[in-house]
Amino acid sequence: MQALAGLLAVLLVVIVLAIVSGPLRAHLLVRDRRSASLSSDEEALRRLEAEREARYRELRDAELDYRTGKLRSKDYEVIRENLRREALAILDAIEATRARLALAAPAADQGVERRSEPARPSADLEQGDRVAEQQHREQDRPAV
Amino acid sequence: MASLGYACLLLTLALCGYGVVAALYGARAQLGAGAAASWVESARRAVYALALVLSVAMAVLEVAFLRNDFSFYTVASSSSRTTPEIYRAAAIWASQEGSLLLWSWLLALWSSLMLFLVRNRMREATPYAIAILLALAGFFDALMVFYANPFKALNPAPAEGAGLDPLLRFPTMMIHPPMLYSGYTLAMVPFAFGAGALIARRVDAQWIRMTRRFALASWMFLGFGILLGARWSFSELGWGGYWGWDPVENAALMPWLTGTAFIHSIMIQEKRGMLKVWNAALVLATGTLAIMGTFLVRSGVLDSIHAFGASTLGVPFVALIALLIGGSIYLVVSRRDLLHSEHRLDSLLSRESAFLANNVVLVGLCFVVFWGTYFPLISKTLNGQQASVGAPWFDRYTVPLALILVALTGIGPIIPWRRASAAALRRHLLGPLLLAALLLVVLLALGVRSHPAALTMFALGAFVLAVVVGEIARGTSARMAVTRESPPAALLALIGRSRRRYGGYLVHAGVALLLIGVAGSSSFQHQVEHDLSVGQSVRVGGDTVRYVRPTAALLNGPDHTGATLNLGAVLEVRSHGRRVSLLHPSEGFYSSDEPSQGSVGYLIGGQPVSHVAMDAGLTGDVWSAIEPNIHTPALQRVIEGANRIVPAGHLEEALVALTVLARDYLRNPPPAQFNLISEPLVEWIWLGGILALIGALIAIWPGPRPLRALARAGALVARRARSGESEPVGA
């Protein structure tokens, strides 16, 4: 039993070492040349997308409050305009960030074995935007 | 296998140490982006590996419990062959050592989940959060390695263990500690990311968005754990109460209160960029209070019914708490220039204002509970005498604050964000206020006048319930007007599309129900403690309870808790001359490890435990507990005689002697002491708790396709905004 426990302990240590050292080994073997600015753009894009989501949620909440009679029409219009303005500014920033990422991605790809696909969520989102827009041409959807 | 478990502990210490260094090195060292990321990623994986190693350690200990491997000190001290298997499976957290292992394991699991969800996000704050989470896990691992090793071996192994404390042989006790510890450990995730965001100077709302569900889950688990503890106290402890302001109960309540404040106030930061200092302070306070809660349970520094948690871990915990408090204050003060609000309050009539008021009340409640809980320590420090405060002191301050809180619970959902019009507010308040007033009038007309605070709570509870029902009805009808859906379809779609809002409303309704139950059961209960002989009756509130006959069972009694002997009674409850129920309370007698009690006496010489029986209903419960008297001269003669005749270790002969004892008890039952309570509305507490739990689950539940929904909303708002359409935006 003691020998089995010892063997299992050694096996566990080997597994743990393999898990923990993976990124360091990968960095040494396959040099990642992605620039720091690319990483910060990805981070910024995700942050902006979260900001955008928050604005949409606020718009939805305001509409629900309006439709259930908690907000006067005048107040609702003001709130909605403010939120739309903020959402548009965020959308512009998202487009600018995506453009930077699109420019940087081919340069980073040249001769580099990529460890990950950093722009993929954004690509999905772009496709999602187009799909959604198409859907909404066919059927409008209420916030409530 | 104990050595494998101990090796796991040493490995976790090494992992925590490495992970902290790797995370901080990756965050601070002047490295290229790829090199820094690989160090941080390695630290992140150290958390995953920690979860794996601790899972192995938990499995080793769990198997030892299930196999009755008494070569483990932890198993020998808190389990036995006579402990039912189902309770052996949960006995791991009955011990100090097992509890620490559970804490560390849960922390590693939740940390891994969070780090998996935020991979490639929050790159500035995450390394510091990883370091904090691993440092906390390392603290608990170090406690196990140096102070309370769950894998301490006994050589030679004893033939039998001491057994699980009979008080813990109760179904809800199997999940009460994991629920509370999940609440505590989940609170450490927002704590770590909040502190990480402050250290990295990234104090926008991103850390709040990423950790919101964890804060909510912590709140839910803590609340559920508190409720399970209350249910255990009510159903098992034999005093008929569910809340006694015990230090360990309070220890869980305090982070729950600040957590409640936090999950409200972060909405203001998410929406308006306000209250950043307040939110940072709240998340750090909640995390620190969670550690203090663990300290109270595990240190035994204050007298508590949770005496099975007593130990000498006080000094390391005090050092950790001092570090957390000092570090939290430093972080908030040093980052105050970054924590300014982006907006001001638009109006005092706004949901922001209601949330602010609710935060003040919740923090006030937490302060009252904190002061009352730690007063014994404070008084001992100041004047050398350990004085304590009791339930009346807590009630004096918490009852008014709770009433204000319930009122705000009703007002909050009615007020919109940013600005409310007085006319709309009046319109929405009128119905619920009229209903509350009507209920008050009816209750007064029925002669319910003796407890003004309870009456106020009933009225305010009705107000909250009317508000929630009204809100859901208005939302459903607004949706039906737009979509032409049927009412059930519109209701489900409404809740599905605004889970946070309507999940929150259900929580409000649940809390209102719960507090109505607390007010009713605590203010209008009737309690009788009486000695009864067979055939005698006693009045309890509006009911009559008659002792019909005694009962006795050897081994595997009706409660299946491993009691050697169960002695009880059949009670008949009659109301207005009609029998409403039969109750079967009993008391379990367990074996002790005291050979001096004799070869038969030791089998029933352990701590006797009440098995409560009750007739539960929506209007009220009739609760009963029995304390049979086995110390009569006749019964004692049976035990003493058997002790002389039966040799030690002859279990079957000893059981025959106990059979004789049980037969004599049934033939000539001595008067037994009964504790009988009539408690109105107590079931509302559990129903309210379940409703709040459902609401919290709805609020936490992620959308079916969050990314697709996000994209759809994006496309729509862009299209409409650019084309200048005036229709409201949906998502």
C-alpha cells in the first residue's frame, strides 16, 4: 500500500509539473511574436464589447420601465438619446479597434506558428452582427 | 494512503508558493508580452493543478471515511462503524482538519472556474487576483500541514472510532457546511479580482461584470447555508428556535449582509460609473468578513453551540485578518484618486437613491451584528471581563432596521433608474399601500394588537408581495401588448429576457415571505415545558396535546441516526375538539467511549439527542420534543444489574439487557418532560427561502446564447440609431 501511495504521489507530481510548465515550455519552443499592442487591442475590444452590452441592457431596462409606466415619455426620450449616443461612441471605438486588429493580424501571422486565434471572437461577432441584422429586417423584436 | 494525502498537501503548498511568485513575476517583471503572458498562464494553471491535487486529497480522505480506515486520526475522531454510512460520507467536514481541507478545495474549484471564464480578459488585474487566491489557498494548506493535518496517521489503528457527533446526524447537516463554505470561498473570488483591479489601477466596471455572478452565487450559497443551519437548529436542537444570534450564525450573516449591499450597489457602478469607492470597500469587507466567519467557526474563540469547531488556530487567523484589513484600507486609500464617480445622482427619486438607502441599512445591520458578536472579545480586551449581549439586545437594533429594509425592498422595484416622476410613483405605490393598510386594519379588527413590530412587518411584507406581483403583471401585460403572446408564454419570455430584474424581484418576494414568517413565529408563539404521564394533556396555544403512549426502539430507530436506543412518545394534537395529527417525538441514546459507565451503560452513555416531531402547515407548526426519564430507580437498577452480569465486549448480551430496559420503560413509563411549541407562520420562513433561492438561480443563470444575443442587439441599435428610428430598442 505504501509503495502504491508513493507511486501515485510521483505520478501526481509529474502531472502537475506537466500542467504548470506547459506555457513556459511552449514559450521557449514556439516563440510568440505577437506584439504587446495586439494584446492590448484585444483586451480593449473585449472591454468595449462589454461596455456595449451594458448600454444595451440599460436601453432594454429603460424601455421596460417606460412600457410599464414607470418612466414618463419625456424622461424616457432623454435617457434613450443619452444611451444611444454612448452606445454609438462605443460602436465607433469597436470598429476602430477591429480595424487595428485586422491590420495587425496578417503581420503577426507571417512566419509565425500561432498558439491561439486571438481575433476569433470578434470575427464571430461580426458574423453575428450581420446575421442579426438580417434577422431583424425580417422580424422586429421588443425589449420586454 | 495517508502518506499520499499528506504528499498532496505538501504539493499544494509548493503549487501555491510557485503560483504566487509566477503570477507576480509575470505581472511586474519587465518582460516581453509573450514571456509575461506565459508566466501568468503558468500561474493560472497552478490554480487548476491545485484544484486537481486537492480533489485527490479529498478523495483519499473520503475513501478512508467510507472504508472505516481508523489509521487516519481524522476518521477515528469523527466517525465509527456504528455511524450510518450516509453520515460517514459527510463526516469529513465534521472535523477541524476535514473542514480546512473542504475550504481549500472549494476555493481552488471556484478559483479555477473563474480563471477559466476570464482567460484572455482582464490581463492587468488577473495576475494579482491569481496571486491573492493562491496566497489564501496557501494559508489554509499551511494550516493543514503545520497545525491540523487531516492525514495524521495512527499506529496502531484503533479498532473503533469515536463516532460522528449525534447532533450532526441530520440530513441538512450533510450539505450545510459545504453550502456555507461555498459562500465563503465564492466571496473570495470578487475579493481577489477587486483587489487585483485596485492594485493594477484598472477600476472600471470590468472586474464587477466578470465577478458579478460569483458575488451573486456567494450570496445565494451563504443564504442557503444559513437557512439550512436554521432548519437544523429548528428540527434537531430541541429548543424549538431557528435563530439564536449565536456567534457562528452571525459570522455567516455578516458577509451575507455586506454581500447583499454589494450586489445592489454594483448595478449603480455598472450603469452609471458611480460608487466606486463604496463598491471597492464592500467587496473587500465581504471577503474579510468571510475569512472572519471561518475564523469564528474554526478558532473556537467565542462560545458557541458549534463547539465541535473549537481549536487553537486563532493566532494565524488573526494575523491573516489583520493583513486583509490593513491591505484593504491601504488599497482603497491609495487608489482614491482613481475611484471618483463618473456621474452624479440625477434625482433623489431614483433607483440609485433607493439602492443607496438600502446599502446604508444593510451596512448598519452588519455593524450591529458585528458589535454584538465581537462584544465579548471587545469587553475582554478593554476591561478584562468577557461580557456578552443576548437576543433582546440584537432585536432592539435589528428589528427597526429590518422594517426599513423591507420597506425599501418594496420601493426599489417601483422606481426607475435615473429619475422617477412623482405621479408615476404615486400610481404604482397606491395599490400595494392600500393592500398593506387593509391587512393592517383586518389584523387589528381581529384583535392582533400585542406586537406592533410584527404587525408592521406583516403590512410591509404584504406591500412587497403586492409590488412584486404588480411588477410581474405589468411586465407581462406590456409584453402581451407588443407580441400578442398568451399570458404564460409572455410571462416566461419576460423573465427569460430580463433574468436579473425578475430573478431579483422573486428574491425580494422570498425575503418578504421569510421575514413575515420570522415576525409571526417569534412574536406569536406559545411554548410549554411540562412533565406529562401517559393519558395527560396540556394546552399549547389553541391546541391540546395528549401523551397517548410511550415508544421504544433498539438500534436502527425511526430516525436512522445510529442511536443504540430510542425512547419516545405518541402525542395526539387536538384543535377545537378534533384530532389534527399524531406526533412521534423521541430521544436517541448513543454509545460513549467511556468504559467506566459499564458494559451496558456505555451503550447509552453518550450525548442524548432530541428527534423533534412536528405538525407543519402554512398557518403554523405544532412542534414537540421529549426528554424521557431513564434515571428512575427501577430503570437504573436494570442498567446496574446488567453492568454486573454482562462481561465487557459482549455486545449481543448487552443489547438483550437494553431490550429488557426498553420493555420495562414501556410497561411502566415514568413521566417524561415535553417541550411543546405552537409557532404560527414558521413554514413561511422555509418557503420564502426557497423562493429567494429560485430567484437567485434565475438571476445567475446565463443566457442561452449570450454572444449571439449581444451581436443581435449590437446590429439593431446600430441600425436604428443610424437611421434615426424612434422605436425603442429591444434585444
